[in-house]
Amino acid sequence: MMLSEKINSYLIPEWPAPAQVRAVVTTRQCGNLAMHVNDDPVIVAANRQRLQEDLNLPQQPLWVEQVHGVDAVNLDSANPATVGDAVYTQRTRQVCAILTADCLPIFITSRDGRKIAVVHAGWRGLAAGVIDVTVRALQIPAADLLVWLGPAIGPDHFEVGLEVREKFIARHADYAAGFQPINATHWLADLYQLATVNLGHCGITAVYGGGLCTFCDHQRFFSYRREHGKAGRMASLIWRSQ
């Protein structure tokens, strides 16, 4: 089946990536793609197979175990790690993938399309520096990188405690722009703003996307918070076709 026939099931980033760079975010119409959320593994495997067929993926992704950390998995190594919160490559037809259901997927490509990455960025990973680690791993000048921010829980719905804000402020005062107070102990956090501030600190200004709220859009997206921890997971994938 051609992707054009399944367009409502997939979200295609709007960014000036090179033609050979393909990027896609699945929606809940594609079904759950995670094996760790108490779903029937047979159903998940079928969803993953259908994903590969719909998108004509050159191969199945390496589905890494995400731990809200900072490790970036290099798929070009002989034995890539299976645990990490970012995945990158410079190989043609190598599929990078992460899973989310409120956390922020961050797509990265060099302007020439030679190196690509996708990052799983919840607040813990952002506060710990997963963006910084991934950008360093790519070894590309910041001016040569393009970024697209995928669907995540929006700033009107992501309530956090004071300790979360303090972790970011301890990194840099600029992160204060990503928080709006609710009361003396709780804040609304803007993952898009926090990531943009972080990317700016890395020297990256070509940032696209943002504003797609997983919590608000129950038709298209799973949401961990909206579904009280029982949500499926969407996949964010990026690969080079040549």
C-alpha cells in the first residue's frame, strides 16, 4: 500500500531536509508499536510489520530500550547498543527510531543529509543533556544541522513539580522561559520551549515543528498522561533513502 493511501495514519515533518532524508511519525491509527506496555506481543509485531510495509522501510529499525537517559546509540557500530534515548547513523537505508507518548521526538539531519538522528526527549532526558550528547555524537557544525520537533504533551497540560523546574534552572537561567507558574509548588512546562533553548545553547537555530499536543489530540496521538499510564506508543523514524 502506498503511503499516500494511508496519509491519515502518518505525520510527515515539514522541514527543509534533503530529499534523501525520510522522516515519519506514526499516529494511534497505526496501533501501538511498543512491546513494554502490556499489549499482546503478536499484535505489536503485526503493527511493526505493517509499518515496514506501509512505509517501504529498507529494514526493520533497532527498537532500543529507552530509559529517559542521555545515551545516543550509534547504528554504524559493529554491535550497536540496545539501550539509549537517541539513535543516529550516516549509513544509507539504516532506520533510526524511537517511541513516544507525550515525550518529545526530535529529528535531526545535517543539511547535506549525510548524518541523521532522532531523540527521545522527556523532561528527564532534556534536563540531563540528551540533546547535547546527541549533537556532539554527530560531529557536525551546529550551523549545518536542521531540527524538527514532533508531537509531545503541550504546555497547557504538562504540570510538573518545583523540583523539575529547579533541575533546568540549575543548568541555565534561560530555561525559566519554559515554565509558567500554577501555584507555589507546581508549574506548567513547555517541552518545545525547553528543547529550543537547549538547541540554541548548542548553536542550532534552524528549528522547525512544535505545537502538536499529544494530550489534546486524542484522535491522532497516544498520551501517557491522558490515558493514565496505559497508553500505547507512537514511533518516530528517520532514514536515508540513498
